[in-house]
Amino acid sequence: MKRQRTAQEEKLADDACLLRAWKKFHRGERAEVLAGPHGALLNELFRMFANLKHVQPAQLVGYTRAINWLEIDYPTRLTVIHEANAAITKLREKQGREPIDDPLPGAPLSVFQIIREILTTEFPASSRARPTRRGPYPGASHEQ
């Protein structure tokens, strides 16, 4: 006879299932990026992320700046930002540091912040524009 799971056990099992699905989704996104038209270029960047403990911050920033991000679509950029975040967080945790520790205002930017800025500011503003609202605001009368 099977024992009934408690609510806490059920939540832990659900959370584990969601985490597996989330990781699978991101593995798929990474694979798509590497199989895409910029795969060879981004493969080198992802290799640097995988070997972060052997890469100087200036090398990582320099290589990131050397890429022409205007040729790369925004969803691909978001995948690169995710990979950078995951790699830097993992390295910081291995070193016994806080996973995320942004500098105070006025202090120099962290490597992740510099990379994120490079990837997001060199993209035409029109493609990142938010969709415009069409029609009346929610709750407004539809009668004229």
C-alpha cells in the first residue's frame, strides 16, 4: 500500500518537476543558438563561460565587445545573457561568495552588468519597443 504524500512532499516534487522542465527548456534554447547562424561565434563565448575560472574579466568583456550584436536577434541575446548569468553565479558560489552581488551606485559595473549592457544597448530601439495598446483601456465603456 502506497503512503500518501504530505502537502510539503507534493510541493517539493512539483518544484523538482518544474525545475527539470525549466532546465530542459534552457538546454533547448542554448542548442538552438549554437545551431543557428551565429553558432560558431557564440560557441567560443559559451566555451569561455564554461571555463570562467581560467578567463580574465577583461578577456570576456573584450570578446563580448568584439561581436557585432547588431546582426544577432534579441531572443538569442537573451539566451546569451542567461548563460552569462548562470556561469558567473556558479563561479561565485564555488568561490564561497554571494551568487549575486551588484556594486553600489557610483561604483564600477560588474562584469555581468557590462556584458548585459553590451548586449542590450546595441540593439535598435524599435525592435525592443513595447507593443502599443489597441482599443480602450480595461474597464472602459465600449459604447461610443
